Amino acid sequence: MDPLSGMFGARRNEDIALDLMKFIAATTGYGKSTGPAGFQGGASKAEDDTAQLLELYTRCLATVNGKK
């Protein structure tokens, strides 16, 4: 057991998975569309980016929970 966990409280797996997802997305550019944003297909690009990030979060959560 981590000696600091009693001091700061245990972190939930969902929070750990979210931090992991943010780290991966920020360092790799995962979930960022490379095309221009705006009215020319911007909504579908945003939806694609969101779907990719949700999939990444789901994978991170499964990893944190020990299910691969």
C-alpha cells in the first residue's frame, strides 16, 4: 500500500485512466484531426476525434482495471 494514499485518499481507477488518456493524447496527438476546423466537415472531424478519445479512455480504464 502506498504510504501517501492515506494522506491524500485513494484515487479511483476512473481518475487514473483519465490521467493516462490525457497523457497519451497530449504526447502523441491522438484524437486531433489534422484538417482545418470550421464549417467544411468540422462537425464530423470533431465527432471522429471524440470517438477516438472515448475509445482511448475505455482502453486505459480496462488496462488500469487489469482487463486487457
